[in-house]
Amino acid sequence: MLGISKGHACAMIRDCNAKLQQDGYLTVAGKVPKKFFGKKYFGFDEMIKEEDDAGI
């Protein structure tokens, strides 16, 4: 999806989980909500909703 190494992708997910934990959310190692990831790294909310509605 991002064209990066697995190690860098894992670091990005760990960073997202750390931010979510700071904000008081419970996290699962290796998983991040699509909406949060899209907003943090791509700056959008709406596109995720459109993709979910289209069944992509």
C-alpha cells in the first residue's frame, strides 16, 4: 500500500498505537483503525468512508 519496507511499516503502526494510547484508547499490537491511519498519514477522513461504501 505505501511502498515501504515491512520494518518501516511496523514502526509506523507502533507510532500510531503509541499516539492512540496517549489519547486514552485501547490498542491491539499490529493493528490501527483505517480512519486514524488515513487521517494521520494522508490527511483525509472522507475517502475511507467512500471506499467502505463502495465495498473496496
